[in-house]
Amino acid sequence: MKTNIRGVGVALVTPFTDEDGVDFAALDKLIERVIGGGADYLVALGTTAETPALSGSEKEAILRFVVERSAGRVPVIAGLGGNSTADVVSALRSANLDGVDAVLSVTPYYNKPSQEGIYRHYKALAEASPCGIVLYNVPGRTGVNMTAQTVLRLAHDCGNIIGVKEASGNLSQAAYILKDRPEGFAVISGDDSLTVPMAALGGDGIISVAANAFTGKFCRMAHEALDGRFDEASALHMQMIEAIDALFEEGNPVGIKCALSCMGLIRNRLRLPLVRASESLERKMSRLIEENELA
């Protein structure tokens, strides 16, 4: 089972209205903007979408909307994970995944399973899933690191586990996965600032937060790196590095919603427990966008 997930995947934000509902008009414009700006695929219902604060009906409506608006122009990956294996298996069997090319599923969080527990969790998901699964390793959020050995064991044992979003920030760990991965298994950076280094190691691109806002320049950077033109990629990286770092100063998606608001693309609204960026970050973001021509 293979899905084309090389290049730049955009982890879409969820815009909200002044009444705190999902702003589908703004989401529609964002989808058109990122596809037109060079994104290779879309990721719906990831962390950046504030998924923990969305209702079940909102999640279903957002996923259907993203699939319909993308209209087959680029693949769509849906975030679907949790820390109860039985619940995730049930969701995989019951969810409407028509038009979804793969599922991005985070390692179980809070209950901190062993590597054997992580392996068995994903093996159960692979047996239940109607589409490919992309593993998602983000120990800064989950409290547990999925080792290279566990990733490779799953990659070799489960034919529909098609890749990993590696967001540990550990390039050595990524290198071990790249060294021994099976053919066709995608290794995707989960850190915007490591897009170019991961490409240099042989990675397959990035699932990006920054590309919601800095779409054109960020996609050019990633594609230059993936094509081996690292001088050009590094120059673009240096133009964006301060703005990319600023996106995460007060957490995600606080920073990216601040940037998108500064650019007039969405309202700067989040759902508790997240709150909007500080005034100092808003001023900084506006300045960086203008100085580096990122709009």
C-alpha cells in the first residue's frame, strides 16, 4: 500500500468565527491558498487543528469539507489517534474515510506505554484500518518516544503502515530509521525548522505548520531541498528562520493563528485552554512577516 506523501503536507488550522463556530469560509480560502502555493498534500484534524477542542460532529464536518474542497487535487491525510487502542480501532472501523488517503495516528499519550505496548497498539490499528497509516512520534506532547527500532519493526511487519512523522527533534533517530526503512516507507519531518536537514539525510519532506501562512516561500524551500539544491534551500530557510521560531514561542497553534491573523486570512480565535498570542508576539510576528516578505 503506497500513498504519495512526499513533499510538503500542510497541517491545517481550524479557523473560528466570532461566535466560536468553525469558519468554513476561511477554511475554504486557506485550502485554496495552500494548494495554489505549492503544497503537496493536506493534513486535517492534526494537533494544529485544535482537534482536542473540537466536537465529534465538528471533526466529521471538517474532514468532509477538506476532502470535498481538495477535490482530488492533492492527497488528504486525516488525524485519528488516541490513548485507548480499542477506541481508536473502533473509530477507524466506523469513521467515514472516503476520499482520505491515509491516517496520521499519534503514539498513545499520558499512559506512557512501553515500546512493546506501542508496537501492539499500532499493529492493532493496522489490522483495523481501511487505509494507510502514518505513525506520529512527538514525545514533547505524548510523554513517550517511539524508538527507531519500534518504527522499523512496524514498517517491516505491517504493509499498510506507510510512513512516520518524526517530531522528536532527534536527527540521529531519524537517520537510523532512514538507514533501515523498507522501500516506499516515508520518513517525514515533524519540525519545520528541520525540513532542510531532514531532506539532506534522505527524508521525504515535512508536515508543516508554517506552510499555512508562509506557503509559497516555505514550499519552495522544501522542494529545493528535496531536489538536492541545498544552497538555494538554505538561503530560503535563513529568510524564514526567525518567523518560524516565533510561531512556536507561545505554543502551537497559537503562533500560526497569530501569523494568519496578521496576514488578514483568519480571525485570531482559539478555544480554551488555548489563548491568543500576547501583544508582544503579535507585534513581532507582524514585523517579521513584513521584513521577510512572507505574506
